[in-house]
Amino acid sequence: MNKQMIEVMQRRADLLARIAVQREQVAEISSRWQTPLALADQGLAAVHYARSHPVLIGGVVALIAARRRGVVGMVQSAWRVWRAYRIAATFATKISSRF
């Protein structure tokens, strides 16, 4: 064989060796990232589920709020919010009629 062909074959062998080492490095890095990426994938699936079932999520939030404050506490809070809204609406009407 001529000298140039021997150099090409030697270069090819060196490149194949480097490829093998890099392939091992990629396998090691990917094994370290497998668990965190699986967890992120599960979180993303949960977000997609929550976005596709808003009524279910609203019901769960209402149950949590009812359990924390009780039904009477929720009714009292709703009544206070309604009164505050009515007072603010009346005040806004009075202010806008002056100008």
C-alpha cells in the first residue's frame, strides 16, 4: 500500500477510537440525567392533566378550602367579599357622578 493510504487508515482508526470514548462519555452523562428528566416528565404530564381537567382541579381546591375554614367560614368570607364589592361599587358610582 502506498503511504497516503496507510495514513488515512491510521487516521480512521484514531477517529474510531475517539468515537468509542465519546460514546461512553455520553452514556455516562445520560445515565446521570435519567432520573431528573423522568421526574420533570412526570411533572409535565401532571400539568397537562390539570390543564385539561379544570373543573376537577377547582373541586379539589374548594374541598381544601372548605376543610381548612369549614363551610361556615367560607360563607362568612364570601359574604364579606360581597359586601366589600357593593360598598366599592356604590363609592365608585358616587365619585363618578361628581365629575
